[in-house]
Amino acid sequence: MVLVMILIVFTLIVLVGACIFWANYKDAERRAAALRAYQNRLINEAEEIKNLLAKNNEPTGIQLGDEGRLSAGKAKEAMKKWKDEYVSVSALEKYPLVPPLTGDRPAMKKDDADKFNRVRDESAYMATLQALINPAISRTNHYKNRMEQLQVELSIAEGQKKSREAVAPEIPKKKEETRAALQKEIAKLNEQIATDKTQFNERKAKFTEDKTKSEGDIAKDTEEYAAYEIKVNNEIRELKRQLEELKVKEVIKHEINFIHGKIIRPDVPNKTAFIDIGSRDRVVPGLKFLVGNRGVQGKFEYKAKVEVKKAWINTCEVAIIEIYDKDKPVVEGDHIVNPLFHKERPIVMAFVGEDRPLKLRYSVDEATRRIREIGSEVRKEVTLDVDYVIFTEAGSQKTRESYDPYKKAVFLEIPIADASEVFRFLGD
């Protein structure tokens, strides 16, 4: 009985163990099938990823590795190849990224080209695919523009060909029309030539008659010219004689030899005074006088300059605007002079020399205006009624004697004054 029980228990244990083993076997079998299915799914996904990677990598132009993966070595080889193609000296010279504004771009020197290639290879310049896009686009645009240009040229050539084919039948007609027109023009020209010959013969006969008449006129004019030449030679001899006289004539220098009035009641501290001439003597406000007295050889020695401020009939109030010597003040009875002014009549003068002297403060026009304002006259030419002549200055490479009005004044014995001395009476 015990043995039976033992056998039963053992059988049960074996049965339970067999069930457990069977269950484990089935579970392992099921997991093995699931793992095989998962493995197949992973293989399929890997293949899909590989295909997708190849498809996505295709636009980059970089080849995949042996296992279908991205390879750094392949990428570096591709990038180096593209850098040599797009960013090389020859590529930039042939397809510049920025076209030259004028002319052709000069070739790069060998040393500069070597430096460029070395810097390109040793640096990160154009080391990425993104950076190489710009030169690639530039190259593409270049080819695109060239293709469009060729298409336009082809279109033009085809149009020209069609035009020639269309015009070809009309060329003989145009030739005949042109020939007929030329024959008509030739006939017209022959007719015109005949007419011109007739007119030429008529004009020739008239010219022959005119020639005969002209020869007679020439003989007459020759006689008249001979007489005129004798007359001109006589005048030239007379002018030479006058010129010789002019050379020996002495230049008369203009001197201030008349006194206009005197200073009365001077007030030197307040720089005012009065003069004993007024408006009835043709004095006007703004008129300048030099104050002084006669010195050695009768020449005036000046002390100061005064300007008329107020004018009455017999007297004027003046301002002492400039004192030449502080040790010689203006006193009662000092004389006043101005060669541009006269109490009884206008002074008549004329200018000789340059119209715009460089060394003087006034031009001839400005000096003329100021002289006329004080009641005197300026003539444009040197005449006998001129009181004296004012010489401004000689131009470059010139002398006083090179001016004809100057020589005329010397010949007529008219006094000559320097503008630098006269302009001091014109004021500021």
C-alpha cells in the first residue's frame, strides 16, 4: 500500500513535471516564433531605412558606404572633389561668383593660386555641402543663361533663314527694278551733262570776257596802289620822325601844385576840424583831402587825411581819419589838397595801363565811378583837354612804353601820375 502510494505520488510528480515542461516548451516555442517575427520585422525596417536613407542621400551626391550607411570617408572624398570643381582657381576664373564690371578678370598669379588652394584645403572654407550650394547655383545659372542665349541665337538664326527663303524669290525682281531705275538715272544724268556742257561753254565765254576786264582793272588798281604805297611810305616816315621825337621827349610827372583851402578850428583829440571851402566850391560829403604844407623844393609834406562829413556854403566839417606823424599834429592854417578835385571846374583825366591792376585796390571801373562821384571827369581816350593821365600798372612782359595811349600822352606833353599816388584820395 505504501509502495502504491509512493508510485502514485511519484506518478503525479512526474505528470506535473511533464505538464510544466510541456508548458515551458510551448511557451519557449511561442517566444521563439515571436522573436523570429520581430527579427524579420526589424530586418524589413532596416531595409526600408536603408532605402529611405539612400533615397534622401541621393540629392547630396555623396555615396553611401559598403553597408549602405553614410561614410565620413566617402563624404570627405565627395566634398574634396566638389571643392576642387567649384572652388578652384580655374573655376573662379572661368565662372566668377561676381562678374567683373568692365573687361575680363585678370588671371590669378601662380603664387596667389597656390596660397588660395592651400588655404582652401587647410581651412574650413567651403567645407560643408550647404556652403557649396552657392557656387553650384552660380555655375547652374551660368549654364542656364548660356543655354537661353543659345536658344535665342538659334531662334534668330532660324528667323533669318526663313526671311532669306522668303526674300529669295523677290531678289531677281528687285534686281530688274533697280536696273531699270539705274538706266533711267543714267539717261537723266546724260541729259544733265549735256545741259551743263552748254552752260559751261556760256559761262566760259563770260569768264573770258570778265578776265579781260579784270586784267584792265588790275592794271588800274596797280597804278593806284603804287600811288597809295608812296603816300603810306611818306606817312610811315612821318610817324617814325614823330617816334624819334617821342623818344627824346621827357615824361612830365604830375605834381600837386595848387592848394584848395586851409584847416580852421582843429580839434585833434576829437579828430574833427573845419575847412574854409564849402558847397559853392563844389565840395561834397565824402570828399577826401590830404593835410600838409610845402616842404623842400616846394613839395608837399603830408600830416593827415581828412574826410568831409558836412558841407555848408562857405565851410565844411571834416573828420581826421588818419594821422601820419603823431609829432606833427593838425594845426590852424594847414593846407588841404586833392589832385582829383578843383573848386572851379571838373578835373579831366584818363586812365592808361591795365584795366584790372593786380597791385592796386581799385580797378579802372571802380576808380572811375568814385572820381565821378566827387564831380570830376574820366575820358576813355587821351586827348588834349585832359589835365593829366593816370597810369595804373604794366601787364606781365610789358613796359609803359608798350601802351599807345601812354606814348600819346608823352608826345602831347600831358602830365602823368601813378595810380598808387592818386588812389589814396579815393578813400576806402
